[in-house]
Amino acid sequence: MKISKYIHSCLLFELDGHKLLFDPGNFTFAEGIVTPNDFADVDSIIITHIHPDHLDTENLKKIVELSNATVYTNMEVGTAIQKAGIHYNLIEEGIYRVGPFKLQAISVVHEPLLDNPIPKMTGFIINDKVLHPVDSMEPKLTAYQGIEVLIMVSMAPFANELKIADFADKVRPKQILPVHDGFGKEFFVKQRYENYARHFDKLGVKFNATYKPGDSITI
């Protein structure tokens, strides 16, 4: 299974010829480095929640038109994108099969934001190997301790590095793929990732410094 990152929290999972895209949000397309054409051959798309850095409705519509991909999401997102003419398949809690992917959908609580309502958000366990908690660091997620890969928020207005590292320390994955960094300048992101790498190396956890579009890992 190959996992590629395309700025911020946009991830492309590839397995057995199937391409599954997560959260092509507005930061992904903000500077024109990545465009909807880059995802013209995806098979499936998952939107985890309604925040614009995870859901860019206009560009999502373009991707669907180019690829004819099936969109999977929760009711809150689905209601919003349906108004834009995008059809979707509902994913709530439970086990789903999307191509070769086994998806365990989990309702997770978004970390609090200043003067902002909490959205309905869906996290995932992917093929029993990847924990994607999206923008949540709920204590219940530490039940997946020792998982192969943690998709980890690396910087955010709702967290600092101490809180982020503490959560990841408790999950204790074999390796980390950092996300949620699309608003940071490259020199700053690189610096912070070097700091994270030093921290997690002490625990025997591999930190993958994926910050350039298309950077990937294979598990």
C-alpha cells in the first residue's frame, strides 16, 4: 500500500491499482502546485469533515467530473456537497469495503477551535494498518497503540507540539506520516519535522518527513 501526500491533509492511497483520495481541501490547491488534473484517475474519494482545508467543494466537483470517482462521506458533508450537485455514498461508523481497502469508520471529535462549531468528523482505520484520526486526539484513539502508521497532525491552531507529541507517544505507532502543515512555509515545516524526528527516534518510532507534494511511503 502506497500513501502519498499532496499538501496539508490530502492523501492518496494506492493498492492493487485502486486509488483512494482523502480530503482534497483548499490548502492543497491554494498555490496551483497541485490541481484537480493530478487526481483525474482516482477511483474513490473520502471527505472526513466539512472544514475547507479538508473539503474544497469547487475542486472536488472538478475531480469527480474528471475521474468519475465515487465520493464517500458523512451526513453533514454529504448534505453540503449534494447542494453543489455532487453525489455521495454515506459512511457512518462501521466497516466498509472500497475496492481493495477495508475501512473502519470511527466517529471522532475535532479538537476545539476558537469561536468555531465542532463539525461531524469521521476517522478511519485503513486495512488494519493505518490510523487516520484526522483532526482528533481523543483518548479513545490510544486503543490502537502499536499500529503500523499514524497519520499525525503536525501543526494546527488547535494544538501545540507538546500536545501532538504526547498523543503520538501514547499511540506508539511503528511509524508516523505527518499532515496538517499546508499553512507553514517550507523552511519552518522542515525545521519542525527535524524536531519531531529527534523526539520520536528516541522511542524507536520512524518519522517520515513528508512535506513536498507527492512525497510518499509504502507499507
